[in-house]
Amino acid sequence: MLIESIGVEGQRRLLESGVLLIGCGALGTVLANTLVRAGVGRLRICDRDFIERDNLQRQVLFDEDDLAANVPKAEAAAAKLRRANSDVTVEAVVADVHAENIELLAEGFPLILDGTDNFETRFLINDLCVKTACPWVYGAVIGTTGLCMTVMPNDTPCLRCIFEEPPPPEMNPTCDTAGVLATTVNVVASLQATEALKLLTGRVAEINRHLVSMDVWSGRFMNLNVQSAYQPGACKCCGRGEFEYLDGRRGSKTTTLCGRNAVQVNLRTAHPIRFDDISARLQPIAAGPIRRNAFLLRASIGEFELTLFADGRAIIQGTDDPEKARSIYAKYVGA
């Protein structure tokens, strides 16, 4: 309240506001921790995953006790946050966010924050926010580099103005295959949270309307002016109102394969998968040799057997849970 940009009125607005956070991994835990301690009135956390040991390096709300208890990320985060600020209503939703449930999950929330790790979910968020004129804040981290951008529908470029199509999986490294420097997470999430505070306290005029790009290791920070990408009628999403991810025309589909303890994930891609690149990415974490030919690639990763086809389709053996299979695909192939 002593900060001039917020003040008593801004703090009151913050207490009366709410945020939907999609994803509670590296970015998500820092975002949730920051906003709850700042006094946001209501926070709904949606995440489909469980805590793994290598998460503890960068996912700040979790510890070894959570790992031993095998608690879902959303529930473990909510329990910690309620102890940090009992005045905030924290709701945990353990679920995969997809086209069939995102509108219901977002109902009543004036802001959505991106704590995800894949383009498919980000494009889904973007579709919903453009359709409903709801602002959202994009964030991404890989290695030592990060991106942050606030999307104000009907005012700034949407995500598909900047990235018309998701990159091919082999060009989209994941934190599980390329690593993440924890300090990069903290910087990107702090920038996202700052933009969220501006929106929630009514300081819309002070929003950063640039795409922030950084390499924390080298100290390079750039504010990229992307406003020219916002051209009425040009973008499929915000220009022409084509919500391909929200209406289910784009994105991955899953099918449980009866009697095989396996799930097929069908991610439609514009170009064939480049097995050379995927093989090089998986080699350090695969258990044993990676087998491949012109048609498919097979790799054992932990308790799972991944079979990836050239069209982007994959069979994840070792689970019959579609949400788990989608998570494995996003982690090790990309989405």
C-alpha cells in the first residue's frame, strides 16, 4: 500500500480480484507464491501433474515431503499457499485443461496466467481469451532464456499474431530435455506477476505492451515492439475469429488402447517429425538405445515406452491414463 503505483485503492482492488493459473510447475509455483503473498483475493490453480524429484530444483512450493506423499502439484501448492496467506481463497483443480473444460474453469476470473510448458495449451488459452476479451500473460522458459508478453485482446497482438503456428516438436525443446536455470524461471515469473498486478489493480495504461526476451546467463534483455503484428483481419484468431484450439479442430487427441496399458496421443503436425533431432534430444535420458527407422522411433524413458510416428502420433506404453500420457508427450516430445 506504500507503493505509489498501487496504494490503498489498488490493494483493495487486488483483494477483490481473482486469477486463474493454468500450470503449476516452475513458472506456476513462483506466480502463485507471489500473487498469494501480494493479497490477490482468489486463486484457482489447474495442473494435471504430480511432483517428481527433478522438479524441486526450480518449483519453489514443493519439497521432499510432498514428493514422498505423492501429492498432485495443484494440491501441494494450495496447501502451502493457504498457510502463507489465509485471507486468500486458494482452489486446487487436478485436471488436464483442454477444449472441453477451459471455459468452465475460467468462468468468473478476470485474468489468466500462463504457467504451462507447451504451445498447445497456450494457444487454447489464447483462443479463449480473445473470444471472451479476457487479458492473459504469456511466459516461457527454456535453458537460460525466457519470454514474457501481456495479451490485451482488441488492443495488443495475441499469441498467434506472434507465433502463427506452433514450431515442430523437434524445434521446441522442453525443460525435461534441455534443462532450465532456476533463476530464469524467477525472472520471467516475476515479470508476469508484475503485469498481473498492474491489471488487477487497474493500472492498465502501465502495461508493458512489448514482448520481453531475455538470456539471464548473459544478461541480455530486450523489449521487442511487436505491435505491428496486430493487424485487423490478418490473424486467424484475433483477426478472423477462428478459434481452432478452443473448438477442438487443433490440438492433441488421446485414445486408451484396450488391454495394452498404453495410450495413443495424436498430435496433428503440419510437417513430418524429424527423428534425428528427437533422437538427439532423448539420448541423454533414454534407458538403453533408441531404435528408429523411416517410420517410427522407440525409446524407453523411466517406466514408459515411447513409440513416436512420423506424423506426430505417439503411443505411450506404461499407463492407461490419457492425462498422464499427454504429460509424457509434452515433456519429452514437445507440444
